[in-house]
Amino acid sequence: LLMNFLDRFRYRYDNLKELDINNSAVNKSLNYSSPILKSLLSTSVKVTPEIFPKIDQSIKSVFKKLQLKNNFNFFVTANHNQTQAACAMMPESDSAEIIITSKMIELLNEKELQYVLGHEISHHYYQHNIYPSPNQAKSKIELLKLLHLSRASEISADRAGFLGSGGIENSLKAMLKITSGLGEEHLTFNFSSYLDQLRELKQIKGDQNQMYSTHPSFLNRMQALVWFSMSYEYHEYFETNKKGIYDLKTVDKKINESIKSVTGRELDISTKEIFSNALMWCSLKIFIADSKFTKKEQELFKKNFGEKSTVSILSLLKISNPKSIDGKINNALNEASNLLIDEREKLLRELSKLSSVAEGDKKLIKGSLDFIKKSLKI
């Protein structure tokens, strides 16, 4: 896929590197022959200019705004109960099927529908389908990380929906209608009132069920779009003659914190425990790289990890063989290798600082640090 302005506006936490996965590690299929397409052709109505002129016009408008080529098939499926849309695709394919329910079409006006179309088209552009499913998680921290990534992908797709619809109001109205299931006549679009609901949710420490949700709360998503629309980069790129309030990096951090305040900080808590444990054992590895643990190094260790941990480590060094110590260090490193990339890089920085004050052979210390770096997959 060619570079597009969508890459510039992608949410920074929507990134496979967060999980130490890259595109080359994923199975890809360039020959697209979808069994889904066969099923859709027999159960849904394909969007063509002749059958659905208004929907077709909305589709054309979105592709033009997003500066993308339309290699998609669009279908309307009969469902009067659910407002849903979905993008079905194969990895790395230049084609996909987007399915929209009849309820969605009835509920949204043309501009609001363009938000939904932009959102779904971008899932294909960003190749979100190659992200591992949270159902594949082998541990709790891996599950929390995969859910974090899934929620992040929705923030990127929402931005594309906003850019495809041509306005913040169209996007927020679409979100409210889809969430409530109600049309224009029942809703007052006073967006600050809905953000009051978000503040209330944060004050009661969020909703723990949201921790296991693949999508952020609609309240978080609305706030995320409002903040994005206030970024310098957005106004500069689209030449709106407005300046913006935040840079995009600040916006992304604010969004991440806002989502955490609703989902809870279980991932942060687990991360902190793993980080602290790895920092302690890897510091020990650096200090004893020359098979000595000098008085000065013991004092540094005590300063960083406390007297209790230092006494325990000294006792362990006396009664355990080097293989056993290495096992504990490797276990801590193995756990730390599953942390998000920002945390792994932070861990390496902390250890680099400690290595500069270690008293042993500099060559051996560097060897330990290189081993740690490799184990952390940096």
C-alpha cells in the first residue's frame, strides 16, 4: 500500500511493534478469492449506482476524501435490529468486502454514513485484520495487551471515519445514533453533555467490564475525535485557517490516559510488577557480570531496590549456584520481553544508566547489556 495522509494521523498506540510483532511475521495471501464474497452474493444486495445511487455516491465521496482507490465490494444486508458494519478481508489483499446492515442505512444520513464507511475502509488500509485476536492470548498480560491494541485500532479507524465524513459533527452524530439506536427526532446533539457522562464514569473509577472490551467506550471515542480535531497537525494538513491547541503526540497520550481511566489500570499494574522484577534481576546480572558483587555495587543495589531485597539477593548468592541465579534472571527477562515496546525501551535505558556505575570489567558489562537488549527484542 502506498503512503497516505492516513499514516500520518494513525493513533500512535495502534502499532504491532507495541507487541513485538511485525508484518513479516504474519501469514499473507495476495491472491484474494473470498468464500465470504460467494456467501454475500447469495444473501445480501451488492451496492451499485443503479440499485443504491445515494449509498454509491457516499462511497465515492469517502474514497475521494481519503485519497484511496476503490477495490472494494459493498453490500447491504437485511437486519432491522442491529446497527452494524464490518470489513471482511484477507491479509495484504488490495480488495475487501464491506457489509452494512439495513438498520444502519435507515438510521444515518449520507454524511454520517460516510463516517462509518471511512472507518471500515481504514481497517483494511491499516491491515488491522492481521492483528492477533485476544482469544489467542496465552497469559493475562498478553490478553490485556491484545485488547489494548484492539482498542487502539478503533481510534485510528474513527479518525479515518471523521476525515471521510468531512466533519466532526457528522462523526459524533453517527456515534450517538449507532450507540443509542435512535434517530434524529429523539436526540439533542449537545456533545458537552455526553462528555459530562464520561467525567461521571471516570469519577466512579470506570467500568471494569470495559477492561475486556475490544472497543473503547463510545464516550472515549467521542472525546478522542474532539481532541484529534483540535490538533495542530490536523489543522495544518487540511489548511483550516485554525491553529489547533495540542500536538498529535499530546493528543494520543491524553486519549490513552482517558481510556485507561475507564477500563482500569490492570495492564499498568501488571506491567509495573514485571518491570520492577526485571529491573532488579537484570541489574544483578550487570553487577555480577565479572562474578563479583562489590560493596559499592551492593550499596547501589540497596539504594535502588531496598534493604530487604538486597539481603535476600546476598543470601541467594551464597546458597545458590550460578545456573540457578541465571534461571531467575532469564525468567524475569522472559516476562519483560512481553511488555509493550515503550516499557522495554525504558527498562533498557534504566539498566544502561546502572551499567555506567557498575565496577566490573566494562567488556563483560557490555556483554550482559547486549544480552538483555536481545532478550527484550529491541
